[in-house]
Amino acid sequence: MQLLQTVVVKQILTEHSKTELMQNYESRKDNLLKECDQLRFEGRKLAKNKKYNPTKVQSHYEKEIVKREEKIKILEFQLEQLHILPIGSELKEREVQAIVDIKIGDKWEDLNSNTIIIKDGIVDEIRQG
């Protein structure tokens, strides 16, 4: 019998992957900052337009800006944590679904704890059980 199972994918932190993660976080942060600037510009532009209620326009755009600022704070925290982490640390990257063959006599506990370890984009280890 086959069943779907969630498998954890972890990344081993290397100099290369640390640099890539930092660049990724910085890039996402820059994009969010640009989005905030764009939203401020659009909000001012619409608020000047007599067609819409300026208070509602300002409120709507402010909510969107706050959402992005919260994401920026999360990215800044992740960057701080990344600086602290030593090379060789394992970071949970994501979870994926895998098809697992099971048969009578298999230990259930062993089926539920598979992990894939990635090192610089290459599968380094598959941990079972």
C-alpha cells in the first residue's frame, strides 16, 4: 500500500548558502520597501482626487503599508538570526509530500520521521526513522 507522507527538508548552513539566504532576505526587504514607497505615492495621489473619500483611501493604504512593514521586521529578525547561526547548522527549509510504500509489519513510528538534508542545493542525506 502507498500513502502520502510529509517529509521535512532541512538545509545545512554553509558559507555559500548563508550568503544566498542573506541576499534573498535583503532583496525581499528592498522589494517591500519599494512597495511601501509606491503605496504612499498612490495613496497621496488618490487622496488628492475628489472622486474618493480621502480618509478611507488613506486608511486602506496605511493598512497595506503596515502589513509590508511587519514583513520587513520579520526579515530583519531573520537576518539577525542568520548572522548568529554557525556554519553547519540545520535550517528547516520546507515540507514536501512523498509517496511511501508500507506493508504489514512496518513500524508506524519509523514511517513518520523522514527528513531530507540539503547541502548547497544537493541532497546530502536522507534520514529515515
